[in-house]
Amino acid sequence: EKGGYDWFMLKEIDEQPQAVAETLLGRYGRSGRLQLDEMRLSDDELRDVDKIIIIACGTASYAGLVAKYAIEHWTRIPCEVELASEFRYRDPIIDRSTLVVAISQSGETMDTLMAIRYARQQRARVLSICNTNGSTIPRESDAVIYTHAGPEVAVASTKGFLSQIVACYLLGLYLAQVRGVKYGDEIDAIMAALEKLPAGIQRMLDEGEQVRKLAAELVDTRSVLFLGRHVGYPVALEGALKLKELAYLHAEGFAAGELKHGPIALIEDGIPVFVVVPPKARDQLQEKIVSNIQEIRARGALTIVLAEDGDDDVVPYADHLIRLPKVPTLLQPLVATVPLQIFACELAGLLGHDVDQPRNLAKSVTVE
Ligand code: F6R
């Protein structure tokens, strides 16, 4: 039931603090060690892993792109992310020491299912990250980490996405723990920051009115761009996807560093551009993106800047400034995505679209 909300999507956006908290629940013991109950792969098997390939579709693939940064950083295991629909058709190099990680909210996405079947035929180990107990993908996997986001009814994934990122992080930290790599030290700090995250997400929800007003101002817009770097890049992709599927608008996400290699030609007077600014602590990335914001604004873009509290460098170049709580860089996607979801949902509603069931789309895509 919608519980007083106009749309399931709004309800599910609001449930995100809880979805993240539930996904973390019981996984970090007082002993300072991570426990993943459904991790049916032994420590020896996990120590053998020399390559990780994340496969998924759509929003789940963007969760994978975010996770790649964290998993490689913590585990030093090379990690690729591939669309499930492409994976099987390129003769991928996989063997017994490859860990294939399938991310799927529904657990029924046909492309993802076919990809894991293929991976298992090639003798890879398959771990799935899934929100639906007993669905096909976890049943056909060697191991599973369930996200505990609760049922997601709206076609557009929201709490599914955030909880997928959290589950991927648990996997990355678990691998780091089992393998005893250098970044194992970071486990405590990151777990502490993750535990505080639901409050940060709640704040983004509480401040949602700013974004809803912005959607009302931009109701006639034809095209919206999103820029990010590092883990902000998949956030840009996700912001654009939400807008395409819900508001039926042309929207694109770019890596900000790619601007001058082409996309900057799209900048014209008044075009709204969302920019996700990395935390200042991140070497040079913040400065670089600030100059990207200057470049596009000088060419007439309407800049909508998402930047952490206290980052004042962006103030002179932001037509709209959305503040984010200070969190470690790797966790920023979990707060920065929220206003983009609210924006897309609000704009779609204002345009009179069916937010929960956008045209031409289905919740689980059970055909290839
Ligand atoms: C976008 C969206 C889709 C799904 C994709 C994968 O909002 O919901 O892009 O993320 O179809 O679905 P699952 O995660 O069920 O495999």
C-alpha cells in the first residue's frame, strides 16, 4: 500500500534511510568483523579470486560502477563492470578464480540471469546481490548478499539502488578482511561512516522542497545534463536515467573530464546542468570540477551544484546550490543521488506522467 503517498516511488524514496540501515543490520559484529550469512564461498575460495566482474542492467549497473571504485581500492583486486546484455557476447576471459558479481533488485532480469548461467558454465564463481528472497538469480548463484530494502514496487529503482551500493561495499570490505590486505584498516572507519549514513539520507529528504521547487521552475525544459567525476560519475548517469524514464526528457550524464572532448558543444543558454562535486578532501578532483562549472556557466548553462557543507569554492558559480552532508568520498553517491531522484519524480508528476509505471517499461525485464 502507498501509505498516504501519491506514488510508490515517493514512498520508496522516503524509505531509503531505513533500507540502508536494514542492509547494514547484523553484518558488523562487535568483534569488529563483518559477517555475511549467505556468503557460501569459503575464505579459501575468496582468497583465490584474482578478478571481479560485476554484471547488471540499468540502475543496478550504476551501483556496480560506484562499487568498482570502492572494491578495487579496498581489495586491490581488478574489478570490471559490464552490462549483462553485453557480457556474454564478447568472449570474456573468465575462469575458476574469477568472481562474477550479479546485481539485481528483482532477481529475475533475464539478461543478468543468462549472463550468470554463462559465467558458471565457464566455471566462474557467482555471487549475487539481490533484493528479492528466493528469486531466480540468487537461486542460481554460488553465494548471495541480500539487500534488505523491502519490496520495491515503482518501476524506477530508488531504494534498490542505494541498498545495492551498500551491499557491494559490504562485499568489498569482507573481501579485504578475508584477504587481510592493507586497506583492511579502513573497515572500522567506513563501517562507522556507513552507520551514520541513514541520518545523512534523511537530511536530503528533509531538504527535498528545494529540489521540488526547482522542478517546478524547470517544467518546460527539453534537455538536462548531469556531470560527475569518480563515484560522482555513475551518480550523474543515474540522475539522467531517472529523468529519461520518468519525465521522458532528453537527459545525459557525463564524466566531467570528458566535457571538452565533446559534450561541451551541447551547452547553450539556459540548459540545466547538475554537477556533483566531490568532497574537498579528494585530491584535486574538487578543484577540477569547480573549473568545469565555471566553463559551462560562462557558456550560459544554468548550474545546479551538489556540494558538501562548507565547500564555498562553488558558491560564485552555482545558480542553485544543493548542500550535501560531509561524508567520505566513497559514500557520497548515497546522499547525492537522493535529490536527483526527487527531482525526476517531481518533474514527471508535474508533467502529468504515471510516475510508478512509466510508458513502455516493466518492473522486471524477463525477456532478453
Ligand atoms: C531504472 C531501473 C532499471 C533496473 C534494471 C535492472 O530505474 O529500475 O534500470 O535497474 O532493469 O533491474 P534489476 O535490478 O531488477 O535486475
